[in-house]
Amino acid sequence: MGQFFLLTGTVFMVFMFPLVSHPLLMGLIILIITFMIAATLGLGGLSSWLSYVLVLILLGGLLVIFIYISLLASNENQTPQNNKIKMFFLSTTSILAGSLVISSSLKVFDSKTNALLKMTHYNNESTDWLNLLYSEQLGGMTIFLVLYLLLTLIVVVAISKNDSSSLRAL
């Protein structure tokens, strides 16, 4: 049942996105959508690693976008338009009511059977890829990837110095 509310919240935020005109509010909506999708993947998936990786990648991208937008965006107030808000709430309530009727009639979210299926499938197949990644045959490749990421981090920090920034100072 928690997945259903997360999915409807995600749909709600997706429908709200076109109504917002300020870039900082758009970034906030994308952040909320990211957390809701990651929570849905974490609850419904076999492993929560995919949701962690998704959140970390999108937060890194949003951090860069937030810095550039906050430096370039003017300090304007967000004024809502009444027609858009009425249409938004009407469409959202009709979608939520329709999805509640459909989900209650189909019994899609049966938590006991889903949890049992997830547990048996998780114990059999979900750790195979992790064992393969850290096996003795691929140990050198894993160390190479870690060192490559460390070198990339050092190069990026060296390239982006404070005295040669492209925008005004924070």
C-alpha cells in the first residue's frame, strides 16, 4: 500500500511540474520526484542498492544545476495563476480517485504474497552479481576502477579552482 501512495505522489508532482515557472521550484520538484521514485524502487525491488545509486547520481546533478540556477536566477516571487491551480487540483483528484478505485478492485498491492516472493527470490539470485564483482578473478578490475575514480576526482578538483570560476562568487 505504501508503494501506491508513493506512485500517486509521484504522479501528483509530475503534473505539478509544468505549473511552476521558477527554476528553483522546478529543481525542488525534481528532487522530490527523485526521492519518491527511489523509495518506490527500494520498497518494490529486490535490493535497495539501485535506489541508493539513483538518488546519489541525481543529487549530484541537481547540486550542479542548483548552483548555476541560483547564481543566474533573479529574486522574483512565484505568483500562482488561479486557472492553472484549479485545473491542476481537479485533474489530480480525478486521477487519484480513479487509481484508488482501480487498485482496490484489482487487489494489485497484496503485501503478504509480494513479501514472500521477494524473500525467496532475494535469497536465491540477488547476491550472485555481488559475489561475481568481488571475486578473486575480478579483484584487480575492482581495484583499477576504484583507483580510476579516485584519479578522476583529483583531476576534477584540480581543474575547478576558486580563482578561475566562470560565474560570480558564492
